[in-house]
Amino acid sequence: MTHGLKTIIYPAPDLAAAKAIFTELLGVEPTHEAPYYVGYEVAGQHIGLDPNGHRHGAVPYWHVDDIRASIKGLVDAGAQELEPVKDVGGGRQVATLKDAGGNLIGLIQG
């Protein structure tokens, strides 16, 4: 089951420049700031900036109850797994897939 699209992560090779732009755009300071990630919470959405982000562009992440079952269902339906499940801390797991049209699908559990 999905809980909706609540997170989008933008690749940000120049993290300082991206932070300046997104702080202006969103009108708030980051809620999380580290050399490896800057995150914002705005209107029920999490917006992240990742200096090591996906080279294909921004990734929208769907929040799911069971990431492995979701991956299996999507792959069975024709999606391709790009990045397998990895723990990103605090019990949060993420994975990235690609649909038949080449669009990125991110999944988050936890």
C-alpha cells in the first residue's frame, strides 16, 4: 500500500548553490543539513538535495508499507529495478526503479 508521493530528491552536485536556490524557493531554512544531504519539510512534503544524487534527475519517492513487496509487484508489472533496497539510516529503506517509459520511481519504507 502506498501513502502517497511525499518525498522528492534533487541531485545537487553544487550543494551550496542548490541550498541557496531551494531556501529562496521554499521560503524556509533546511531542517537537515550535512555535507552529504540537505533536507526541507514544506507543506507535508520532504524536499532533499543530494550531492551524490541520481544522474537522471530528480526522483519522486512513494512511501510504502513493504518496500520489497512493492518492488516485486512493480518488476512483475514491467518496471526495472535500478538501485536495490538500501538502508539510509534510522530504519528508512529506499530503492529506485524505472517504468516502461524510462521515468524514475523511488520507494521509501520507514
